[in-house]
Amino acid sequence: MRIAIIAPGAMGAATARRLHTNGATIALTLEGRSPASAARAAGMTILPSEAALATWADAVLAILPPGDALPLAQRLAPHLRPGTLYADCNAISPETVQHVAAALPHTRFIDAGIIGGPPGATGPGPRFYAAGPHAHALARLTTHGLDWRPMDASMGEGGIGAASALKMSYAGITKGLTALGSAMALGAHAAGAAPALHAELMASQPELMRFLNRAVPDMFDKAYRWVAEMEEISAFLGDSPASPIHTAMARLYQHLAADRASPAPDGPIARLAAFFPQA
């Protein structure tokens, strides 16, 4: 099976390398990508364009920021051979994944959601949860080092949108906690209560602080990617009274991403780094 990975960002490139190292036939394209992407893709097969990659592939794993999921599917649709397996592995809502699937009517579409960080060369990696009638068609990736987990249709979990719903729910909790911890630490700093808050959390919520001391600093370079993800989570919640929570978190991550791009000496990133030292 010839497997195309789009695109070679941190997760996509690490997934490609894990599969490549374990004997899978992998190809990437660097069309429109940065020098950092080229470095991550070193030693793997590179094709000149997305169109060439789509024509070549028996299976596509689309791993990119959520806002790019539907445009990518629309660009690739004319080039994919009928019956190509297409796994959308992006952090998008069930509604958005239905639009992506509709843009690829001649493929064998798989709704997939990734939980966990980029895989290393060895050891456990992220879980790829898969849903839809073709979810089992890529189960062979487990022999190439990928933790591919088809969801159990007998439990009512198997339809397209189920894997995306799992990803939205999980990320809404974990990245939501990261946003909430960041917001309240910044609020305490503005009101002159940050030292007292830090001491109280360390004393009464040590497990939460262990999580935030790792998650908040780890978020700084990813905040720009989490804006659209929070918006997708808000869309997933729909008419729920909780939906605006993640819309507000999207704006917080947007604010933090802007500060990361042009840091201020006493900006929000600097204040959060002082409050949540890397664990």
C-alpha cells in the first residue's frame, strides 16, 4: 500500500517517519512548505506536488490544521483515484467532517481523530481512532508502528463523525483546561494575586498543577493552531449553553499566539511562563 502523508508538520512528519521506519511505503510533498518541513521529511520519498501525491497514493492520511481540512479535500478530489482510502485525521467537528467526506465522493472515506503527541521512533505513540465503514481498511498500519483503533460499531460508535466527536470531546477537556488555567493565572496576575494563587494551587491542587506546568508552556508554540480547533469544538457543542466557552478560548489562544509571534517583555506569554514553569 502506497501511503501519502499530508502535510509534514510536526505530527504529520513524525507519523510518516514512524511508518517509514517500520517498513511502510510513504511519500510526502513539500509544495508550499517551510524549510522546517523539509528538514522533518529528510530521507523520505518526496513528490513534487499535492496532485502528484494524490495520483500516486493508495491511501492518504490528512494531518494538518483544522481550517485546512476541507480546502485540502477539495484540492485533492480531482486527482484521487476512485476507491482511494482517505483518512481525515484533523481536529474538526462531526459537521465539518461530513462536509469533507462529501467533497470526496469517490474515495473510501475514514473519519479519524488523533489523541496524543507526535510519535517517536520507538515506544507508544498517539492513538488514531477511526470511524466509518472503511475504518478497518487501515488496521494494517498497526504492523507499521501506528496505533490505529477502529471504533466499535456494535457499540454505536462506528459512523462517520464518531472519531471526530471523540477528538472534540477530549481536546475540549484537555486544551480547555490549559486555556482556563492560563486565563485565571493572567487574571490573578493583573489583580496582584498571582503569588497567592500559585501557592494555594501547589498546596491544594498538586495534580492539576503538574498538568498545567507541562501543558501551558507546551501550548505557547501551538496556540495559533488551537484557535480553529476551539472554534470547531464550539461548533461541535452547537446549541449547548457551553458552546461560547470554547469560542472565548479561541480568542484567548489567538491573543497568546499574537504575543508569541511578537513577544512583549511583560506580555501574557512571559507572565504564564513565570507562573507555570515547565515541568
